[in-house]
Amino acid sequence: MRQKLPLAAGLGLILLATGGCNLLASPMYALAADRTQNIQAEFEDLEGKDVCLWVWADESVSFSYPQVRLDVANHVRHAINQHINCTFTDPLAVHKFQRSDYEADRLPMVEIGRKFDADMVMHIQLLEFRTHPYGSDSLLQGHILAQCALYDCRGDLPVQSRDRELWSGRVEVDFPEKHPLNPTEADVFYVRSATIQVFSQALAKKFYTHREPVGG
């Protein structure tokens, strides 16, 4: 004579047979899908401001990549404007001033901002910029390390006052992130452009709240 299953066990088997296993497993799927975390903006007051992008690069970088300052400024402007409604000084006008005045990089950031009638200056110092990994002239892997800061150009504080610095931070990126490419996979122009784009997106994220993978 067959034993009767307890009611709860019988219902459990019915659920499994009719697809109820999906109901039981759904919390696990939801947990696996939500592997992102909220990253708070480090500075949230760019909205509605007039910002001057001032990119600095040493002579060796500028010699190897003559347009790097302009390219970085244009990419950063685009990356920030995708998420924040602010106005940027024309990067070409800034670039022309940088090239026409050899003393331009010695000026205080506040004076630069006032020259271009900007509320703020975003100073981007390219400490490292390359398109090849160290020790290789054939493999391709872009790298940018930059020290960045944001300065307030308004008000009556002394030009050199430390209180004018609103935000500062370092941004470092590699492209590709995991391993270099060989010349059959890409060329130096693609890697250079992609690296600047990745850098610009990483910098832009400092100024708006966003989500990132956990551990990313």
C-alpha cells in the first residue's frame, strides 16, 4: 500500500512539476542581476555653470601628440554634457591661447577662468600619456594618468586662496584594460582616441551619481 505524502510536500512537488521551481529560484536570479552599486558624485555643482577646461601636458607629450590638449578637452566636454547641463568655454579658443602665450601655463587658474569669463576652471594635468605599454614599440595599450582639480573663479577671495579649490582627484585608465593589442587588431590612432574617451568618461563620473558593478 502506497504511503500518502504530507500535504506540504505534495504541493511542493506540484510546484516543481509545473514550473514552480522558477518561483523558488527567482530571488536568487534577482540577486545575481543586481550586482551594481550606487556611486555618489564627488562634486555635484556643475549644473548650469560656465566651465573652462585647461589641459596641461609636458613638452615630451605635446611633441609626440601635438593635439592632445585639444582632444582631451573636447572629449571631456562631450562626456560631461551627456549627463550634466553646463556650458564650456570653446576648447579651440583655449587651445589657441595656450599655443600663442608660452607663459599661459604659469597663470593662476582663477585668472585663466576670468579671462574666458568662466565660473570655474577644470585643470587637467596629464602626468602620463602613452599608446604603447612600457618596453614594447609594437603592442598597443593606451594609458592616461591625470591629476585634476576644479577651481572657483567667482567672488572676492584672493586668487591663490586654497579655498578656491572645489574638488581634486586623480584619474587613471588603460585601454584595453586587461591586455595589450597587437598591430593586427588595431592601430595607434584608434587606441589613442579610445583611451582619451575612456579617460573622459571616468573623469565625468566624478560629477554625477551613477551605478557601477560591485567591485568595479
